[in-house]
Amino acid sequence: MYRAVLLVAVAVGLPAFGADDSPLRIRNLAPASGIYGEPRPLGGEVLSSGYELTFNTEVANNFTSDASGQTLAFFDGETTYFTYGFRQAVADGFEWGIEVPWITQYGGQLDHPIEKFHDVFNFPNNGRTHAKLNKIDYFISNQNRVYVDFQDEKDGFGDVRVSGGYQLLRTPERSLALRALVKLPTGDVAKLTGSNGTDVASWLDYTDRELLARLHLSMTAAIGVMVLGDGDLLPKDQNRFAGYGHFGLSYPFSDAWSLKAQLDYHTQLIDTSVDQLGGAALQGSFGASWQVTPRFWSELAMAEDLTSGSTSDVMVQFLLGTTF
């Protein structure tokens, strides 16, 4: 049966089944960081033809606070992104894309499972057990000005992201793409659905299938820079430039399934000693990709904070994608 499917795929010009080795499309969704234009890694290959549609659900659970001088941040709740993505090959070696997010800030349902998860692996709960479960309380103040203060559910459109990519190198063993994005101010800083500023980012996305081939691993890497527009969250302290980096590994353990692990990093976004407000961030992610058919795939991933308070405690992602 499997051979028959492969023959049909070849006959109609579709790619054969195969484990996907592109990176997990992870970025920092902490309440005060997700509103900026950090890229998502996509791998070193731009679309060569056709279209891609994705629906990405990301749930970021937060329980963290800090104060320094006249700056205070407190986050207890969950931030959920429902993101519709579209990419299109427009010319030889070129693609463009758009992401439209709908964001919900609410109490959530993950507080109790996360406490148990932290207990099992002896991770710190940092006061979680003393707070009420599944409540929302987001607060940011600086220099006697309150920027964010809500204890009830908020939702709305986030900042739309328009992107482009150009293929610099593409062989079966390795590929390199130059990518860029513009994040538009379509969200609302008072709801933490946007920064009210226009950000621009440019980065190199790389995939290498040869370097670690003896271990049956594919490697992805990315490096780039963000130029942050005039946002309305602590505007006097916001940095103009920030760096971005990514490193990932993918292991195909069947014809359709692959395991993925990666690190994603960005430098400080807001110049303050309160890390919860756009501090330098490192996330560790682990997930799996399932190539359901030649043109349809899904991913499930979990990201954990590897720094102190500058990313969400835990982020869970479920992505559905198709090409045509």
C-alpha cells in the first residue's frame, strides 16, 4: 500500500512521504516580549512553488514578577495565540507570507498541570502554589505610570507580520535563505496584543543535512537582527536594535515522524533590570512533526524557560499545515 502511494505521488508530481526536518516555529510569547518582531525559524528552504497555509495554536502560561527601582511587572495568567499563516512562491527563489494572530489573555487551565510537572522534575514553582489557580492578573508600571493593568479576560487581533524570503543556496545537503519581516502595529499595547510600533527583522535561515548525517540528524540554524519601532511600552527604555539566534536538531525516526529539539534566543528588548519586561531570553523546545500526507503535516511542541523570567514558564504549541 505504501509503495502504491509513493508511485501515485510521483505520478502526479507531489513530494513523497518523508519526515520533515524544518525547525519548530517557536518564538518568545511572554506577555511583554511576544508583542515585538522576533522571527520564527523556517529553515533554509523557501517555497519553490505553490502555497502554504498554517493554523498555529500556542498557549503560554505565565507566573512571574519582579521590581527594580520604580519598575514593576507581574504576570499571572495564560496568553494564547491563534495564528493564521500564509506563504506563496512568487518567482524563482522568492516567496512572501503573512501571519494574522488573534490573541486571548485569560486565566487558562494549565496552572495545576504545570505545578505537578515542576514537582516531578524538581523545577522551582516560584510561588505558584500560593496563588489562586487559573486567574488572570497582568500589571506593568514604570516611573509612576501604569502601562498595563487588567484582571479580566482580554482579546483582540495582534500585530500582523508580513514576510519575504530569497533562496541564496539550495542543494540536497544544505540550504540557505535570506528572510525579512515587517511587524505592523495592528494590536493594542494595553491588552498586550501589540507594541503599537512597527518592527523590522532580517535573518539568515540555514539547514544542513550532511554535517551530522552519521547520527541521522539534520541541523538548522539562524542569526539575525531586529529593528524595533517606537512602541508604547516603556518607550524611553525600549532598545532600537536586538539580536536573534536559533539552533535546532531533527531526528527522523520513521518515514513520516521526526523528533525535534532546539534553542531560540533574542537579546534584550527593553533596557531595564526587570527581565520580565523584554529581557534577553533563551527558550528550549522539544517536539514532534508528523507528515500525515505529502501535502499535510502537524506539529506538537513544548517550550520551557531557560532564563529567569524573560520567557513564559511553559509554552505548548500545536500547528497544522498544508501545501498546495
